[in-house]
Amino acid sequence: MEFCKKIALFYIDGFKSMKVGKRLWLIIAIKLFIIFVILKLLFFPNILQTKFSNDKDRANYVIENLTK
């Protein structure tokens, strides 16, 4: 347990003393947000939700397309 605490404190102290690193982590966080949230909404819409009104129809559609 003490070993894990030392590792955590090592990273916390290192992150506090960073100047450029904080900006780089912010850029990384913004990129990940764009990749996983914005692109998912734009390029991967929920087609099953728009085509079918209930879960039974969605399940039948998926089963038919998987077994072809």
C-alpha cells in the first residue's frame, strides 16, 4: 500500500510542477473529447433508433442482417 501511495505522490508532485505539460494535457483532453463525442454524434448516428420504434423490431433487424 505504501508503494502505491509513493507512486501516486510522485505523479501528483510532477504534475504540479509542470508548466508546458499542463497545456499539453489540456490539448490531449480536448482532442479526446472531439474524437469520442463530436465525431460519434456526426458520423455514427443511431440508425436503429430512427428506423424502428420498438426493441423487438430492432432485434429482428439485427438478427436478420447477422445471419445473412
